[in-house]
Amino acid sequence: MPTHRRWSEDSIPAVQRPSWPVLLDEQHGIVSRRQLRAYGHTMSDIRANLAGGRWQRVLPRVYSTFTGELSRSAKIHAALLYGGGHAILSHRTAAEEWGILPIVEGPVEITVPYTFSAISQAPVVIVHRSRALPHIAAGTSPPRTRVTDTILDLAAAQRTPHQATNTIVDLLGRTRTSVAAMEACVLARPPFRYRPAIRYGLALVGGGLMSALEVAYQEDVEDKHGLPRGNRQTPIEVDGKTLWEDVTYDEHGAAVTVRLDGRATHATPGVAFRDRRRDNAAELAGRARLVYGWQDVHDSPCGVAAEVRTILIREGWSPAGARPVTCSRCGE
């Protein structure tokens, strides 16, 4: 697998540089002007290749030695070369490289030292700056921010504090990154934006919440409608394996399970089989089950709350002494 070399064209003797074909292979056909000059190309050569349609300008002082569309790897190397020798992938691009988020078409996001002059170049690259760059880089190829710093950057880049909280909850749930690791990251590099919202997200995960859907259920269904807070991520044994139920209310006197389904589909055979086995196990144990998705909780929290309340009371929960209702939609 090609690696991303970090070498200076001015400081390393020519005999120690990779050969021209190796360099092009490692950088997916992308080169900087400094590299071209180091390998003997003059400005006249560069202009002639561009004018002849053999090369193309990708970014200021960065070129592709081919024509046509750039691959994702080529775009990444172009962005890093443009950012300079200390640039690293960050934000959405780093998350995609870590497998945290799906790969989508869009500009490559990089972070450079705070004093560097590189600026964003739409639609190819978005440039961020950091004074902590030496401390947030992972030893990967291509270089990128550590998982914890990637999550923190994405949360701080959201449009609202609520979105920042949901980002923390969702991404920690996807990566299984520990709350302790994220707290250490926030302590070492306190975000300028949404610090309380990010800490709130960490507190929610510490309390057992694993997704934005679970946050919405707790806040908009339970808390605003005077329902008890159920236990989160309750382990159950099914076919000798430990599975986890999203919300259970046994400690409130009701054998009720609420399953919060954030998936768009149940078409995956393994997922469908697991859910059937969980349903069967709950039925055999005499448990009441309710299942809600994002649209249910987001669009109709009052209706969801009414259903949950009905089943909780039916199964033994007493609303006497329940928390006050604060829902402005229904007042119930």
C-alpha cells in the first residue's frame, strides 16, 4: 500500500528521494511545484505540460500529471501538498478515513499549523488551523487527526449546541470511544465553541445513551411528559449471547422494553434475525415491547409518550409522585 512520505525537497539529497515513478505512484499522480522543481522541471516545462493538456492545475502550486477526474486518494494528496509539510486530514475527511462516517463527495478537510498561510479553496479543500497540531495527529498514512480529536472537531463545527451534543453521542456510540478518552481530549484541548453542549453529550453517554435518537427520547418523551427515566442499555441473554435493550422500566415496577430503532432498514439478514430473537425472548419472558424510530420520536413525541404511559401503567407503574409535565405541545 502506498505511503505518504514527509520529505523536504530542499533538505534531502536527490539520492535519498524516491524515484519519479515511485513518487507519482505514492501520491496518485499529484505533485507540488516544489517537488517538480526538485526533480528538474522548470517553470517552462510546467507551463508547457499544462498548455498541452497533459497536466492540470488542481490547487495553487499543486498539479496532477494526468487529465480527467481525480480519485479520492488524489484529492487527498493534493490537499495535503497544498497545506504544506505539516498538514493533516481532519474533520469530515478524517472521520471518513477512520470509518466513522460514510464517504461522500465533497471538499477534503485539512488542518494546518496556526501560522500557515494556506486558505480554503472551494470546492477542493477546506483549511482549518490549530495551535495543537503536533498533539492531535495520529501516526497514520495519510496523516489525520486522532479519533477523539476528530469527534471533538466535528462536534465543535456543528451549527447549533443541540447538534454538537448529538454529534458527541452518536459518534461515541459508533466508535465505542470511551467517555474517559473523550473527557481527556476535551480537557487537553478545550473547544472554543459549544463546550457546555459537548460536556453534556459526554454526560449523556456516561449515563448510557448511545445515539441522538435516545437523547431525543429521554428529553422529549420521558422528561417533558413526566415519565420515569428507564434504564439504558440493559443486557439480555439470547441464544447464549449478550444483547442490549435500549430502555427498560423494571426498576419502576413495569416489565416494559422500549426499543429505539435508528436504522433505515431491517433488510440485513443478521440484523433481522437478531431482532426476531430479541422479540421472541421478550415474549417468552412476558415483557411488553414498544418500538419507535426517529420519525416517531421527532415528529410525535406526545403520541409516543401517551403510548408509553399507557403501557407503563398497565404493567404496574404508578404515576403518583411523577415529575411535572413541561411539554409545551400538549401540556400532558
